[in-house]
Amino acid sequence: MTLQRTALFNNCLAAGGKMVPFAGWEMPVQFSGLVNEHHSVRERVGIFDISHMGVIRLDGKNPKDALQYLVPTDLYRIGAGEACYTVLLNEAGGIIDDLIIYDLGEIEEEKESLLLVINAACFESDMKWLKKNLERKDICISDAKKDGVLMALQGPDANRVLENLYQEPISDIPKFGHRAIQLNAQGKDLSDSIFIAKTGYTGEEGFELLLPKEEGLSLWQKLINSGVTPCGLGARDTLRLEASMHLYGKDIDSTTSPFEAGLGWLVHLEMPKQFIGRRALEELAEKGIKRQLIGLEIQGRAIARHGYPVMINEQKIGSITSGSWSPTLQKAIALAYVPKEVSKVGNSLQVQIRGENHLAKVVKKPFYKRKT
């Protein structure tokens, strides 16, 4: 299979990026080294090429009402300039994908817009799912990224760096807020602007930016020249794991319910709206879940990888979904699904790593939380 390349592919190579296949794309796994990149984001600022991710735009009369049928989160809790994290569900209440929805507000009379950022591996299937359920409701569905650039500027210095470059007030954007900076006086669309959202996947302050190709290439180079550390998928994974953020396909999938994954806060059963998977989630809410995603600290330096067995008394009771050495905490950490009755914080379990059982303790998530 021919791998796709982002608009920043050559820039990543020039910055020393080591490229690997990921979700059908050729992406940088690291530049200067995972640990250095990880600490750069925690302590200063780093930049990620995330242009492999899907960006879908919904336009029409009340697209929020139409999209509400596909998600369990009350979309009327956000307004123009705001965003929310949520999930797409199947009829069984399983997670098809997780995504962020940005409310762009009214773009012209009786026409509003939403922006959806979704996982790269789910782009084609999500597009089909949206078209199947929304096009009959006169909602226009389009690829908002096209050949443009999506990047993430993350870390405690992100505000300062971005304001210095654009001479725009960025620091007043609230968490999960967003703003568009027009590139020319006639600009009326995202293709003529820099879309800046205060969201991210690292557990740090920072921004995700959607830009036209040339502006994106220019900004990447300006950031590199100003000393911002280029970061790859490796650091992105350790950063998000420390913050206990889910990776689709590992920690959540179509067989996982939001309640099992610790995402029950996304499910608003109190709203009087029907959505796909509602009946299944109502039953789960009534009967309770049988398994739960937990955080584990593993004794020693052995790393528990995806699929490794979680044990009690030599019996397998669950599986690791994500695991790594934590550069920030200097501990081996992991996420795993186990039966609800053994999921209590403080419980001792074992993880089988290359045929040997290692002591693991159930700990509260997230493993790391930024000091405010």
C-alpha cells in the first residue's frame, strides 16, 4: 500500500524526522529523541505535525441538531467559539471514533457550521457514517483540511511563542475555545484563515492550528527557527498516556462503551434527545458495567505493551491496552481493562511481561496532571 504524506513531510525530513508508517501515512516517530521531545513539551514547547488527522466540516441549517443523533453528548452545551470532546457510537453503545467538535457559529443567514477533528485511521469510515446519517438532513459534508496543514503547538511556552509570531491576543482564548485569524481582508472562510483552537493531546497548555498549505509550511519553519522542538509520534504517545488520554484502536474501539472507558461524563442521558446507542447505554447505566479501564503503575522498569495479560493468582483477568515508561514520573505505567470488582485504586495485580509476572498497583488516573 502506498503511504500518504502530509504537506510537512519534507520539512519533517529536513528537521531530522525518522519516518514510519502510521494509519496509512508516513509520519515522524521522533526527531532528536523521544525523551528529549517529551521533556520539551512538559517544560517548554514542542510542535507536532498532525496533518494526517481528518478534519470534516458540516454546513447547513442547524447542523448541531442533525449531528446530535450521532453523539451522546449534549451539543447545545457549547456555543460559537467553543468546542467539546465526544464519541461517535454504534447501536450497541460501542465507540466508532472519538473526536472534537468545534462550533463555528453562523457563517451566513440561516447557515451554521461545525468542524470535526477525527482520527486518521477512521477518516473514510467516519465520512461514510456521517454521509449515511446526515446528508438526507440537507447537511453539506466536506473535507476542511484538503491539502492544508494541521499542527499542534504544545507546552507552557505555547502562548508566548504564538503571540510573538502573529502579534495577536492568543492567551485570552479559553480552554476548548477557538478563533480564526483572517489572512486577507476578503477572507470569509477557513481556507483564508488560520484556525486556532486551545485543545491538544498532551496534558499541557497549547493549541491546534489548521492552516492553508503555504502558511502552514511557513509557520512550521518559523517555529523551528525560533527554537521550538519538533516532536514525533513517540513523544505524542508518552505524553497522552501520562495524561490518560485514550488512543482509538487500543484503549477504545467499537466493542468499548464510554462507561467502561471512564468516559461516562460524555454521556448525557438526561437530555431529551435520541441518539444512536442510547438504549444500550441506558441499559448499562441501569445494570452497571462488568469491566473498567484502569491505570497501573508497574514495579521495576519492565514495560507492559498492548495485549499483555493482567493476572491475579496466575489467572488472566484482563489485558493491557497502552503501556510505556513515563519520562516525567520515571515509572512504568499502563492502562488496562479488568473486571470491575478488582478495579479499586490501591489493589495489587500482576502483569505478565515476556513470560514473567510483575507486580502492578491500581492508581488513580490521570498519571500526570499539569500544575495550574
